[in-house]
Amino acid sequence: MPVIFTFLLTVKLLKKKFRYLFLFIYGPSNIDSTYHIDGKRYFNHLFLFTTSVKGLLDFVLMALIGSI
């Protein structure tokens, strides 16, 4: 097989595995992530943590893509 084809296949497989792993962690944190007390919205700590990690990961990936 050509090297480029093998590389693209590997990237595609890693992308799928990362996507499902991330959704496995991020998905349950969205369920019941907020609640209201006296008209104020409060967020679940797990939701805040996973959203922060996702934002940091997005920032790093965009910086890497932008540096190419």
C-alpha cells in the first residue's frame, strides 16, 4: 500500500476512536448539567470540567492547525 493511503487510513481510524471516546465522557456530563434555585442557574461540576477540557483541547488543536 502507498504510504499516504496508510497514513490517511490511520488518521481516519484514530479520529473515529477519539470521537467516540470523547462522546463517551462528554455525553453523560450534559445530562442534568444545570439546575435552578430561586431563578439562578447552577452548573454541575462535571459539566464545567468537561466543557473546560473540551475548550482547551479545541484551542490547542486550532493553534496547531493555524501554525501549519
